[in-house]
Amino acid sequence: MKVKIGLETHVQLNSLSKIFCGCKNGVNLKEEPEPNSLVCDTCLGMPGSKPRVNQKVIELATKVAVALNCKIAPEMFFSRKTYFYPDMSKNFQITQYEIPLASEGHLEINVNGKSKKIRIRRIHIEEDPAKVIHVGGLGGKYTLIDYNRAGTPLIEIVTEPDFESPQEARVYLAKLTMITEYLGVYDPTSQAVLKSDANISLEGGNKVEVKNITGTKEVEEALNFEIIRQKSLVTRGVQVRQETRAWNPDIGSTQEMRGKEAEAEYGYIFEPDLPKFTVQKAIAERMKKELPELPDQKYQRFINSYKLSEAVAESLVSEIDTADLFEHAAKQIDPKIAGSFIAGDLKKTLNWNNLRFKQSGLQKEWIVDLLKLFAGGKITDRNAELAIRKMVEEKKSAVDIIKKHNLEKTKVDLDSVLKKVLESNQKPVEDYKKGEKKALEFLVGQVMKETRGQVDATEIRKHLSKLLN
């Protein structure tokens, strides 16, 4: 049973102020402000208040459109979308409908070694509604509204229904997130949110919209659940109803929200308080010249210039900060050593602590110092990994950590240690001689434990193999 999926991805932009007024844009604040403290007459929708467009928002949105190979509209305007919900107090949302900023773009993804072009139908600019807080969850005791978010600038990136699996949607969203980060319009470590609404249908069935999916992993989970739900209905002879559902990550399922609106129900009209705009064409020409190196280009350059493996290059470019760290380190250290360590031990440690490099408190020179000690043979690969763990935990330099935890190589009487380990581990020795290769790795681990990581695993393995054979 074929599946058709389209995504509508909302990206909060990091301009200093909101889109239609001068209030601070909360996505740039380090701490959550007091509820309803970043508001004015305009973002509260007070009678008589007038919107004015933040040109920086148009520039940021145009930069994304250029990067996604879109056609930029020579003329655009804003519209009012009827919106009778409490999170938009003026009862309409200022958005774009008839003529969006950009259209007819594409983004190429690679899934299981196969390249696929995902068509971008349109990119438009709009304001975010206020934040709705359901106390006790959906259907709970009561609901609160925080208007700090009202007027936060958004772009909505709408694809054609080109996805044939949840995996393709996840890969696309991961790449889109990377591109917006490289462009400097979205920072995943800030308060900004990137979330998607997914439109999904089975062959011949009605379309269901699943709203408010945050993150690449959750997109795949939400779509997988919805496919199973719809297939179950079809199997039982029940028609899938056209509706809007919400993704609830806490219980791993979608929940009914309301019937799916048709476009005509939104009652779009031209926004009378704003003019038509023609500046975006000129902005686009400037952005084309200023466009930074994007992930695909950096990935290819890392492979060609530094002779890195595809897996290492992919890991490095997945975050702009680790890519920059690698280039900084590669000027002083063998690029293969630097790439392997940053893509391996460093990223593994950061992921374990749910951190990105810019949040870790680590400094680039600390990493370079650690790599120099490892490349110079003054610290083993195991202790290099232990050092980076301690550096993340204690926020101290490589030199300080290695000294504090006694991780630098010292002279070890390896023969005596090997003899002791073999004598006290007769069963693994016998298992190895019977052909069980895993027994050798167990013995290597015991030797490393005895030597406190002062001898490289490769050297231990070589000596053990000679003694056992």
C-alpha cells in the first residue's frame, strides 16, 4: 500500500525583533522571560494597532529560499488568514497565500545510497501565534496563553508530497535543519523551534494532517504511527477520515484535534495595512553572492581535500561547530587523526551528555592540545577518550585533566603484566586456543585495566597474539 507524505516545516527566525513590531524576539534570549512580558499593542492585536515589516526577516527568509534553489517572487504581499483561536487575539494571522516569497525549489537527499530530489512547493513568511499551555495535557483542567511568542517571525517551507517513507522525511528534515544552521538563520541551541506538520495519506485514501512534530526523530516516529493507524482502519473496512491530529510524544501516538479545514475556510484577504514588496529580488542577488559553504559542499571538500572517509566527513559536517573545529585542528594535526577523533570519541561523548560542541564549555585549543599529545604518542587512544570525557565533565583543559587523572603514558613492565593476566585468566586463554576470538579482546581489556590505559590496545593485542600462538 503506497504512502504519500508532504511536510510543512515552520522555522522560527532569529532576528532581534519580531516580524511586525519592535518587541524583542524571544528566541534569542538565554532564559525564558516572564509570561506576556515581550508584548505590545501590535502583537496583542489591540484595535487601531498597525503592523510594520521587519526587513531583516525578509533577508533571512530570502537567504533560505536561495539556498533551497527557489524562484523568488518579483512582487509579494501579505494576507490575513482567518484564525478564530485564542492564541491569535486579533482573530487573523498575517501570512502569505496568493504570492509567497518563493516557490519551485528543491532539496536533494540521500537515503540508503540513493539520491532523491524533494520538490519545494513554496516558502512563505508569517507570524507565529501565542503559546498555548494545556495544564494537565490536552483536555486537562484549563488552558493558559503566553503572548510572548505572538509575532515571532516564521518561514514555512512546504514540500510536494514526494516522500514515500518516514525515513525519507527524517533525512530531509535533518538536512534542512543543517542548512538553516549553516545559513545562520536558526540556532538549535537557542530558544528557537523548528517543527513540522505532516500531511499523510495511503493510496486512494483521505489526507490526514499531523501537527506540531518537533525534531527529526519524532517526525519518523509520528509518521510510522500514523501509517500503522491508517492501515489498521483500512484493514477493518473503515474509511480514513480527513482530519487534523496532534502528535503526542509522551504516549507515542497521534490524537484527534479537529476536522481538516479546506483553504477556502481560512477566508484569505489582502492585508490592507501593509504594501506590496519588491525588495526581495535585490536581496536575493546579494544573498547569492554572500551564501556560505553549505553542508553538501563542505562534505565533498572534506573528502577531496583531507582524504576523509565518507562516514567521518558526514559526521563532521552534521554540525557547523564540529566542522569548524575540525578545520582548525587540521591545520596543526594530521587531518585523519583529527577527523577520526572529533567524529568519534568527541561526538560520542557530547551525544552521551546531550550537548553540542558550542554548549560543552570546551575550547578549540584544548582539543588541539589533546590531539597533539595523542599524535605524539604521549597518551593512548583509550586515555584520550577518558580525557575528553573528563574535559566535558570538569570544563578543564587537556593538560590539566591529563595531569590530574594521571593519564599520560609511563614506562610499564608489559611482560610482567601479560604474564600476570594470562596466569589469572586460564579459561579465556583456553577459549582463545579453541578458536574463540572474543576471548582475545577480553584479555586485552584485562591488560589495559592493569596498565591503567598506559599501553595502546594495538600493542597489547600484538604481544598477546605472539604469546598465545
